[in-house]
Amino acid sequence: DHHASASPERVAYRVGDVAVTYRQMVDGSIRIANLLRSRGLRRGDTVAIVLPNVPGLFEVVWACQRSGLLYTLISTRLNASDTAYILQDSDASVVVVSAATADATREALEITPVGLRFAIGSPVAGFETIDELLPSQPAEPSADECEGSDLLYSSGTTGRPKAISVEPDFAPLGTNQGSGPFLQQTWGFDADTVYLSPAPLYHAAPLRFCLVVHRFGGTVIVMDRFDAERALDAVQRHRVTHTQMVPTMLVRILRLPEDVRLSYDMSSLRAVVHAAAPCPPPVKRAMIEWLGPIVDEYYSSTENALMTLIRSDEALSRPGSVGRAIIGTPHILDDDGHEVPTGVSGNIWSEGGLDFVYRNDPEKTAAARNERGWTTVGDLGHLDDEGYLFLSDRRADLILSGGVNIYPQESENVLIGHQAVSDVAVIGVPDDELGEKAQAFVQLRPGHVASDELAQELLDFCAAGLSRFKCPRALVFVEDFPRTPTGKLMRRELRVQFTTKELT
């Protein structure tokens, strides 16, 4: 509100060719907040938002944030069953869609009905159009505005989406800075920040980073979908200062023809932050060599019980590390709960991090704690002698082959370094002798042709950089991978696809 008053024409965000000023965004959020209040919503109620990256999304989010409401942004890629589950689990009183998501949401609403249904943008049958209702709503904020909170669910790559229980304190509007101080101190977020958000806003980090930028009075450049060259063009066109990506995005940028990649001016960038999935060391090194020491990484989760940070210079000297802890103290335990020696992989537990409770799931909550009060989200890794954390994989992705633990990430990190490889995934597939065997799935770069000879070349390439027992036993070529929009591999779907093909 301060920025809307002081600099009303300053651009709060852009989506494509649409630019929305702070005056427009704040006015829209106040009117939507008054609309929701007029329909009976009160502090602590939940609004479900099923929207792609479109104009109007931030107005809905800020309307909830200024009204003491919970708001859950639901992935537009979920099926009707998962969407209905979130609507029920979150106790949603309102659902907001666009024309692009209305049909899929209707199926979910048949399973879990929600009384108040709104659409932004063009009219949608069966939903009230917010744009048509706002002119009649008061333009003045209510006198008792207070901070709400997001209620975000995981992407569900290994099972049903889950959420962390939220207990809003309903503090006065403007007092909840969230991760603002951390982003300011670590990467210099301020009023001059121009932040490129290339990922879907229904994910936690992209949404929260954008809201922090708004609190500082900066500008958010929202991509409706990620495209490597379009991202570089956005950096050059809007003089982007900060961005957050996932490793898959970095890989796709590096895979652009070099003359294309180097034709864009990246000099405005002050920080390229990546997270959400392990980054192959060759990719990290190539990004730093290209852009300079502005490529940093953090490791965390929605639970935020543990957070680590690693800067460019540290990453070059400790390839593969996600850094040292800035929230919580990591411990590596074996399956019996005993701490393992330095350098040995095990289950990552956090001591003294932020506490969390899984919403409506006491069993999952209990399973994430041990008798010492430490917590885990199911990741595997090891520590070095200076406390730097190295990730192995998630427990669910571990391959047990003939009694030997195989971590897919290790061979993936090697294979992605081959000039013919555009993308790679390694999973465990059934094997009569070993129980499971590691199998690689490879997407080739343009100009390379799949063949038995190339498959063997890639297997030999992996064995040259990694112990043979850690390498895949077989390799097949694929056109694409099932991934979330942020680039996380959906190994469960890949296993289903492989099993289905084998059975047929």
C-alpha cells in the first residue's frame, strides 16, 4: 500500500505484454478482499486458487494476505482426484479459476463441492466473474486488516500432496516480512529489484519470492511458462537483477547454441539462485564461468526444518555440496537412528530447526520425528568434515540392487556432462536376479541419433567417472520426461510408464 501511494505508476508485475502497476494491484486486492468479506469469509478461512501464471493472480493472493485468510494455490497439472483432495483437506470455502483451469476444476468440485466459485479474466460458466463484480466493491480497505498466510501443498511426486499446518497470528498488515530480511541480507533484494519468476506460482518458493519483491516495492517479471531463450530475452529486455531457477532450467539454458546464449546481455544480473533439486556440478561450474560468482544455491523444503546455503566460490571448491546450515543443525543417521561417520551417506535429520506439523496427518507428522525431537523430510546425504552437506537422493528414490544402495543422482550427474545428453533420469526397475537394477533414460540433444552404439558409449562414459556398480546396467532413449513445471522429475510416473511398456 505504501508503494501504491508513493509510486502508483510503478510496475508491480508483468505477465507477457500486460503490465500491472502498484496502484492497480493494490486497488484490485482491496476490492477482492471486500468482495470475499461481503460473502461471509472471515479470518482463518481458506481460499483455493487454481490459476496458471496470469494477470490477476497477485490481486487474489494479496486480497487473501491482507484479510487474514489462508490461501492455497493448487497445481494446474493435478488430476481431479488430487485437486478434490486438496479442496477437502484445506477446508476451502472459495475456489478461484480461469478459463484455462475451469473444466478440470469442475471435475474436482463434483467430488468436493465448494460453495463460492469465482473466475478471473473472461467469463466462465458456473463461476462468478470477479472482474464484473469489483466495480461495485468499496475501494477503501477494512479497518481490521491483518496478515494471512499461504497454505501450500507439495507437488505430490511421491504420493498425495501434503501441506504444513498453518496457525496465522493475524498480525497487523505489513508486519509479516516472511523471508524478506533473509533475501535482503543474502542477495540484496530492495526497491530496485527486478525479479524474473520463470516457474509456476503455485509452488512455494516462486510465490514467496515474488511477494517479498512486492513488499520491497520491486518489479516481478512473470513467465507464463519457462522457455530457455525467452528467459534470456526477459533478462535483457527488463534488466532483470535477480532470478530463481531449478537445475533443469539451467541445463536447458546451457544447451542453447552458444552463439544464441552469448548474444543476450546478462550484465544486469546480481544473483541467480537455484534450488528445489540437486544441480549437477558440471552445470553449476558452467553457469559460474559464464555469469560470474553470482550463482548461489540453497537447500530446504516446505517444512523449512533445515536450510543450507552455498555461494559460488564454495561450490567450485566443494562440487556437489548444497552448503552449510543456516536453519537447523544437520545430523546423518543410519536406519537404526545412529549417527554415521563423516562422508558416509544416511538419512538427513535436523536438530533445532523450525517445527512443523503435517495438516490432518498425525501419522506422517510422527514419522518425521525421532525420540530426540529431530525432524526429517526423507532426504539422504552426507556431511564433510567442515559441515558441508551433500545430497544423495530421497529415500523413496534409492535403488537397492543385490543388497547394494545405488543413488540415482550420482550417475545422473555424470551422464548429463556428455555432449549428446540433453536430459537424463535413472530409476530402479524390477530384476529377477538383483531385485532391482539401475536403468538410465536419456533424452538426446538435437543432432544426435539414438543407437545401440551410443547407448554403450554413454554407459562407458558413466563408468569412466563413477564406480561401475553405481552406474546403470541398461540405458534407453526417450523423447521427454514426466516432470513438474519446476523441473522435478516425477520418478513415480516414469516407473509407471516403464512398467506399462514392459507389460504390453
